[in-house]
Amino acid sequence: MKSEDTPFEGGPMDGRVLPVLLGPTGHPPKTYRIPVPDAAGGPPAVLVYRRVPRGHGGKLGLQRGWKYAYDPEGKKDGRLRWPWSKPDAGPGATPDGKRDDADG
């Protein structure tokens, strides 16, 4: 498998460069999770980094590659987001997204 030296920004890994395996498209994964063991023997904490463009350069303005930026919230994005998918229901939404007939 092919790997690429990828820099990390922010968080505990700031300034480090690690070799990251590339996928079949030649890009590193969108999220990179690093388990950090707990000193007291509890469950490990997980550092989450998100892939962002490294920058553009040269005359053509081509992308230089990828880097990882620290995501302190580390939300899990477990489902695929297709263009035809329904958005998540907000706090004031009615069941099944139907209109409330009591409003008129």
C-alpha cells in the first residue's frame, strides 16, 4: 500500500508529520482517529483530526495535498450524506416532517 507523509495541526499532535496510508483514490482518509491510553487504566481517549486541503500554489493553483486539522468536538458522522437525503429534523419539527393542521 502507498502512504504519504501528512502534517497535523492543532491539538496534542500539532507540528508532527506521520505517514498515512492512502485509499484506492490516492487520498488519505477524511477522518483520522488516534486512541490515547488513559494513565489510570480507564478507557482510552480518542483524538479526532479532519482532512483539509494543505493549500494551493504555483501558477496553475493546483492543490498541494492534504493536512489534518484537530477537531476537539470529534463528532461521529456515521451516515452517508447523499444530495437527495432528507436533512436532520430540528427541535420544532413535527413527526414525519408533515405540516401541523392545527396551525391552519
